[in-house]
Amino acid sequence: MEKVQRLHVPAGKLFCLSRGEYSNYGYEGHFLALVEITPEMFREVEAEANGKKDDWGCYEYGADDRFIPALIRRGWVMDVDCIEIHTGSYGDLSLS
């Protein structure tokens, strides 16, 4: 089953970006939308970051590293510096 993305972000909304799967899964950062970002806007930046396909039909390596800077450069998002506080595991509350 294909995963459906929510690609509409209202102006003023905090959101995070993630990538990878299983043990490679992680967050790329937390951001504040400075404008309403539509699916079409995200896809525009995706196409720019992906660049052109090579002779094998593959996109240039590193597109994921170009995506976030392109959003910031357009003035659509602001990086939000935040910290993680882990509150425990498996139903136990433990802040130590």
C-alpha cells in the first residue's frame, strides 16, 4: 500500500521532515512555514533538487541535501532550533 503524504502546510504551522526507513529512519529538522506551502510548491522544489536524470534514468546523488536549502532560500520556511527530551520507553516514565 502506498503511503499518502500530507503536503499542504498552512502558514504559521510547525512541521518536521523525515527520511529513511527502519533503522535508517530519522528527522531532518523542524521548520516553521512562513507562507502557505501547497503540494505544487513542494513538487516544484523536489523537481529542482532532483535535477536531471543521467543515462541510466537516475537522478543526481544528493537531491535530499538540496531540498531543505531550496525551501529556505525561497523564504517559505524558517529552521527552528529545538531539543529532544526523551521521557522513557515501553510505558515507563523516566527523565534520568
